[in-house]
Amino acid sequence: MKKNLLLLVLSIAFFQFANSQVIELVGIGVENTNPSTLYISDRGTVDHVVVEAASVFRGTTPADVTFSDANENYTVSFNLAEQDFAPTVPNGVSQHWGYYTATFTDVDAGGITLQNYDQLENVISFTAYVYRSGGDPDVYSIVEYDHAFVFHNGAADPLTYNFTLPWSMEARDIEVDIPISELTEDHRYVVIKLTAGAETEELEFDSNNLGHLLNIQNIMLSNIPGDVTEVSLEIYSPNYPVDDKVGDSFLTGTILLTTTVNQGCTYTQGYWKTHSEYGPASKPDATWNELSDGPDTEFYLSGMSWIDLFNTPVKGNVYYNLAHQFMAAYLNTLRGIYVPSEVEDALTDAMSIFEVDEPGYYEKVKGKTDASKEEIKELTDLASILADYNEGRIGSGHCDDESYYMEKSAFITAPDEMGVVDLQVYPNPVKGIATISFTPKVSSKATIDIYNSTGQKVRRIYDKNVVENIPETLRFESTRFNEGLYLLVIQNGASKQITKVIIKR
């Protein structure tokens, strides 16, 4: 395996995805209406709502307005965004614009009401940005709280927004919603251009009737490669006249971009060890074929193939420990999984070690090795970083592969009868304390053991004699374990049951 191959793989992903809430934009035009109410659907999924009202005025600053629902009431002052902007009205009076805003932590069935008794001619739009939780975890939303007034700026001087998206394994659609408020009901002409990589979509919006002067305009690019992460949005009003199309003035509110992000998940060394063509898993993982000779590819100066090295016990040799984590992490990267910068550095540093050192350099003979304490610590630290990546504590998370864990449970010891002890863990995932309960089917000794994601027994947490059909419960303190996925194995007489337990911090 060559260094440039590894660097090529690592260059695929560079941006960590911090999972974002799904955001929805709704709004209505409100000029000359009072009061006005926005209704929010699916209220049970709402985390919070940010509301805005755009206003254009002449002369003195507008008075306060009130946003309210059944539980919350906010009287807010005007935020001046720009004053004395062109054009002046026919009588020479300057124009100004800005907005009101408030945040609601809950939403009532009666909606959110805007009351602007003194501002009937000034407040022209009422929008809400609804932050939702519990939706599709791959959906990613960005809001750009940057309002603007646009007047005959033309294509040479557009209003521009730039977005940087997280890298994704898959192609995705990119969708942008732009709230546009007109100042009057006369003819308006708007050009919107959305660009990502080599793809551009241009939309011409031309309308006399915006329904009380608000239009939420949508523009979308489809099937954009996941490694295209830079997106730009341009908005302008043509210089008058352009091809008999009239450009004029309008306001833009907060811009909402929505897309999807899939950065994959990682497998541990136990998975890769068992999912080559040599088994014992019934279905090999095709990622092994990306190596020059598959699992038989020679591993640097070790004198062993990748699969032979996977099957070599560590026995206190830090070289083998690092090699196992390195091989798993590298195979994960070959799947196109997101690679955090610290993992990229650890892989590169480990590769440099493997290119010059053999396993024997770190072998203990009568308790001593040729390696220095500093070298041993370096390998141990690198292995720890790669283990965190493979087990999902850093990066895009660990794969919860059902078939893998069912196969792995057979390696621990095959159950004679599955499900005979009614084993339950609550809550699961566990964060802190959980309760484990089961009903013995025979009067005999019962044990409960915890195995980590590599199939190694970590700890026995229960060992006592039990009575048939008498329920047993015990307190499980997860704080003693690292975050990750574990197998809980209970044995009662000749019967076993296995269940997965996810521990979180």
C-alpha cells in the first residue's frame, strides 16, 4: 500500500457534520392587515420558533409591535437595518427599513399573532422560522440572518450569500427559500441564481400580486455531488429597463438553505476481521477488494497479510494493537466514510511507523523492548485515536449492524435457546443508570457478562443463584464503561440470551 493512496482516500472528506435541526420557513404578507396570525403545523416536533416582521417607513422610527400566542407575549422594538436609502419618494422624503423579531419556546394551536396597530402601512411581511427536532437526521438546514434592501442593483452588483456545506457520501439536492417583500403593488422583477460546483439554476420572478406583498420564493439544484460543499446565491433587480422587464425595489428576509448530509458510519476491527472472504461471516464486505490482494495484501514490514495480522493476538505488543486499529480505520476510509482531521493525522503517522518498524521491535523479551517509552506511548496514543474513530466516539458514528452482532454473539458462545430468560434493559440507550430485569427459567446459577464491540469480555456484573420464575432486577451503572455499543450476555443454566446495550455520555 502506497502513502499517496492513503492520502487520496483521506482527501475525500474534510468537513465534520455537526447535526443541525430541521428548519421550516412559513410566512404571510400583512400590509394593511391587523392583527395577523401565523399557524404552525406539527406542533409536537417544534423546538422553538423565530418570528420576523419586515417594515419600510418614512419619517420617524416605527413604534413597537407585539408578537403573542396563548402562552407567550413579546413587545419588541424596531431594528433599523438601513436609512436614507434610494430611491426617495416623489415628495423627496427619505425611506428607511428594518424589522422586528422575537423567539417563541412553545407554539399554541391558536398560532402566533402579530399586532401592529400603529404601523398598518409600514409592516409588510410576517415570517416564522420553525426549528424542529426528531425528524430525518440526515436533513441539514442553514439560516442566514442577513436582511437586505435591493433596488436596481443589476447583475454586476448582486446581493450575494455564500454557504459551506458538510461533505456527504451521496449526491443531494440543495434547496433555498427566499422571503421577498415588495414595497408597493406595482410591477416587480427579480432574478435569483443558485450555484454549486458546475451546476447553476437561474430563476426569474415577475409578479404584480404577491398576496399582501410577500412571496417565499424557492429555488433548487438537484443531484449535486456530495463533495461539492461551496454554494452561492445571487439576487438582483435588473437596471431599468432590461428587455422591457421592469426592475424595482424589494426586501429580502432571512435566507433558508436545506439539504441532506450522509457521512456514513464506521465498523470496528472485529467486523473487518470476520467479514473477509475467509469468514466466518456469511457475507464478506466488498471493501476488502479495494486492497491490491484483498485480505492477503502484505502489511508493510510485518511479514504477514492483513487478515493474518488481524488474527494475531496483541499480547502486550503495541505494534499489533496499533495495526489492528489502523487496518480497521483504513478500511472504513475506503468505504468513503468521513475522516476527522485528528484521525487523518493518526493514520498518516501510523503509516510512517509501519514503513520503518517491524513487530519485533516492540516485542517484550523478559519484560523489556527495544522501543523507548516515548515510542511505546506514541503507538498507544495513535491506537486510542483510531479506536475512538472505529467505535464511533469521534467522527460520523458507529454502524449498528444487526447481522454483525448476531454473528459476533455466536463467537462468544452460541445460545442453546434464544429468549428464554425475558431479558430487558431500561432505558436503552443508557446514560448513567439503567435497570436490568430477567425471569429465570430454571433454579440454578445466573451470570451476566458485558462484551465490547470487538467481542472481548469487559466485566461480569451479576453472579448468583436464582429461583425458577422469580423475577430478578439489578442496577446497572454505565459510568464505568466507555461510550459505545456493548453486548449483554446472560446465562441461566444451559440457556443464554444476548441483547445490545448502547452507552452514551
